[in-house]
Amino acid sequence: MSTPNAAVAPSMPDRFAADFYRQLSELTDGGMTLAEAVALLKNDPESAPFVGTLGDLAQELGQGVSLSSSMVRHPSMFSAETAAVIEAAERENALPGALAMLADDHDLRPRARLLSIVQMWPLILLALLFVLTATMMIFVIPAFKEVFTSFGADLPALTLILLAVSNLIVGYWWLFIAVVIALIFLLPRLRRQKPGFASALDRIWMKVPGVKKVLTKLLAARLSALLAGAAACRIPYGKVIAYLRSTLANGQLRDMVAALERDAAQGGSLAAAAAKHSWIPVKFARIADIGERSGKAAPALARAARVLYGEAEQGAAVFRQGVLVATYIFTGIVVGIVVIAMYLPIFKLGAVV
């Protein structure tokens, strides 16, 4: 069963969260109190959508409430796992470092999503292909239909199929549009309300060639960076692993991280826990082991994060190019079929003449 998704609230976009945590880290590290820093950030024009919550946060901090406790009071902006990371940092007097770690992770998160990896051009190309094909089916093909049928010869099978598809689209175009709109609005709702549907959809995505490989590479890079920050701030590894799990929308990835979370909670070394999971690169376990034995876990894990993220970016670039090539090939096939189906009757006409 998939681990429940306790992601940071969608009302707090990654870009805003990254700026918020980073500025809060820098201001408090520079000598400001948390209450003063949050009050200052509240007046930032980009904070306008969150001014009410930030005002409450500043007031609570001014009354002596800890940042982690105040976060728990505002679940619409901060997840319980985020508050747990902050609480652990407060106990170690390492709050600025933990805030910087969260800021860095929010910078990485958008680049670790499939839509960002694919980029928009293939999607735009497919949308243009859909519009072009629909326009031909509704306006162009019907105009040729009478010409085709007046040839006096049997039409090729491919042309008959094209005419049948055109008739279907012309007769039920409104139904196709309704289905597309329904899917756009219903899929996110079904994902939230039907765990079984969300789990099945996640499994399908992860079976698409190349998707699992590139997403797990980026996930390993995020994990390394978070663990490096945890080691530097003396935060228990389990806290940041739980935080990472809570930020994942894909149930398959959540289950993978949850399994690592359970192994890490049993005690023992990080390297030993990581070695049990095939999605974590072997080099990570080796670097983590060296860092633990040398007493320099933070720099070792930071180095692993840089290496893994570089490899993940290369993998994402290859995947991106593959998607683009596949889109071009698919577009060419669709356009080619339509053109061939429209030209085949000409050869039939030659046979009749």
C-alpha cells in the first residue's frame, strides 16, 4: 500500500518556499530574530498571497513560540515532516543551516518532476498536431468526400478508414471536447480522492520506458543533498528521509523512500541501509560509508550529491531528447497516414480512366 502523501501544501509554491527559507536563513544567521525576519519577509511583494499566514507566524514567534511549533499551527503552508526537521535543527542550534537545506531542496524539486524533465516543446507539438488533425478531419476531409465518392471506383481501405474517422469527429466533436475537459479536471480530483486510482496511474507512468530510471536518479540526488544537510546540522537522517517522502507525488517513489525510512529507523549505518535498495546508486553507499568511518559525513554526502545530480542531469537530457525524437516520429507518422490516405484515390482514378 502506498504511503499517504503528506506533501508540503500546494498553496506554497516551490519558488516562493525556496526564497522564503533562504532569506529566513540568511536574516537569522545575520543576527535578526525569527519574528523580525518573518515580519520583514511578510512585506515582500511576492509574499502577498501568504501575508495573512506570515503575519500570524511573526506574531506567534514574537510571543516566544518556536518556529517548529508555529509551523505545526499552519498545516496549509508547512507539512508535519517539515516542522519535524526544523524542530530537530532547533534542538541542535542549527536552524540557519536547516533552513538553507530546505531552500536548496525546493530549488531542486521542480527540476525533479517529469513535466520539467520533458519540457514544454513536445507537449506543444502534440497539441498543434491534435489541432491540425482535428481541423483536417472536420473541414478538409469532408470537402474531399464527394470528390472521392464520384470517382466511380472502390476507395482504398485506408481512405475509407480516414473518412469514417472524419465522420465520427464531425458528428461527435462536442463529445471529444467534453471528454478532454473532463479528463483535465477529473484526473487531479481522482488522484486526491481515490488512492487506488492514483496508485495505478503512478505504476503506469513508471512503466513508460526511461521514466523510472530518470526519476530515481533525480530522487537519489535529492536524497544525497538532504542527508548532507542533515549531517552538517546534526539532524537525524530519518527526519529528512521522512521529509523527502512527504514531498513526493508519485506513490511508487514514496514507497521506495518509505522502505529506506524503515531501514534507517532500525539503526545501523546509513551506508548499510542504502545498500539494501537497488534504486540508490552503489557509489552513494560507498561514499556514505567512507564519510561515516572518517567522521566527515557531511562533505562526503555533499560530494555524492554533486556527482549524482550531474549524472541525473545527463540522464534527464538523454530522456528529453528521446521524448523529442519520439514526438517528431509520431507526428510524421500521423501526418504521413493522412496524406497517403488522401492521395491513394488518385491512383484509383487513374485505373478507372
